[in-house]
Amino acid sequence: MILFFIRADVDSDSFIKYCYANYRNVMADVEDLPPSVCVLREQGKKPRLDVEGVHFNLSHSYGVSVLAMSHTEVGVDIEKVRPVRREKFTFIEAKDDKEFFEKWTERESYVKFTGEGIAKIKREIPSDAHFEHFDVFDGYHVAVCAEEQNLIAYELDPSGM
Amino acid sequence: MTLKSKKISNLNAQIAQKEFIVILQKLKQMVQDQLDINVDKVTPETNIKQDLGLDSLDIVEILMSVEEEWGIVIDDSETASIETVGDVIALIEKKTK
């Protein structure tokens, strides 16, 4: 899996295509992927690419976007760690904001992995779900949900879009 | 008689309009208080994610406050279809009638 980060407010479809171009370059030795893609959107479903075997998921939070791209299904969530009225979120038990965001991103990456979406944020998370966590850019937390696999991360230059 | 009923229907429309504005004002205040975002330009057409720049956590927090404030329950399917401030107002109006 590759995680692409960008520190800019970006148009989703342009960013998805930019990430795909980079993913295709990195994967060139392993698989021959088509040069261009379309993003397919259907109401109530995850956006996907018109390419077999390439899955992606995108998340933004306050000026930073992250896109996870993989040969398997994936869900990702990034959040700027900030003060939250944690007592309102009774479905999350956390001793501080840091722990709250670790748990929140885990939940959200899971419902994005399954495709259920944010409406199911309060659902129970199965104990065998696999997550990876990262603290990035001084104050952002990321969780990725996917089957266990190698993972590399890149920061993309907004001017290359 | 027709004139009278017309007046009443106008009045109902005016009341509905007023309710709409009250809900909008309350929502704007909520967003401003909770998220410290400038809400001057918020209209019913404002897209919550794109125009206000709210992320998923902010949206869930606001919807929980809406549920508390108006004593309503927003279903999962309704949450999923919310895009604009107007969508939230329509939901509140529907649920409080």
C-alpha cells in the first residue's frame, strides 16, 4: 500500500488522479497499469477507479489530505488533533484528546474500509480488523484499515498537480 | 371567503419562512460556538464539507448537537444524505412537525 500525503486544499478528483499517476510509476516494475483512470461515483457507495485491482480511499482534515492506494480494499482517516468535547462522544472512551483521535480515526477508517461511511461511526469494530496508526505533520493523526501489508508513504508536491 | 383563505395561507407561508430562518440562525450559532468558524456567509445552499471546510468529526458533533437541541433522532441513512445546511434544516423541520 502507498499512502500519499499533500499539504494543500485540493480538488478530490485531481488529487486522486495525481496519486494514481504516482502509484503507477512506483508499481511499474510489478504491474502494468493503464495510464489514465476515471473516478466512478455511485450514491451510497465508495468512490472507485475504473481499473481492476487498484483500491483507494481519501481523507482530508484542515489543510491536509491523505490518500491510501492498494491492491486490496482500504479505508483511511486523517484528523487534526484538536480539543474536543469528548464527553459528547459517549461511544468513545478516551483519557485525553490524543487517545480520542486514535480511537476516532480507527473507527472512521473502518467504516470507510467497509463502505458503510460516517453514518455508522458508532458501530462495533470487529477485534480482528487491522489498523496502522501514524502521527504526521505535527498535530495530525492517521489510521489506515486494510488487511496487513507493506506500506510506504510519500508527501506529494502540490505544484505537481 | 377566498380572499380570507388566501391571507391565511400567506400567513402560514410567512410562519414557515420565519421558522426556517430561526433554525438557520440557531444552526449558524451552533457552528460558530462549537467550531469557531466564521458563519457570516452561511446560507441554506452552503455545502458543509466543501464550503465550511468541516471534517467528518465536526459534522458528527454538529449533528449530535442538533439532535439534543431539537430533541430529534437522525437516522444513519439521513446522516449519509446530508450535504448542505439546507438539508439539515429540512431534516429538522420534517422531524419537529
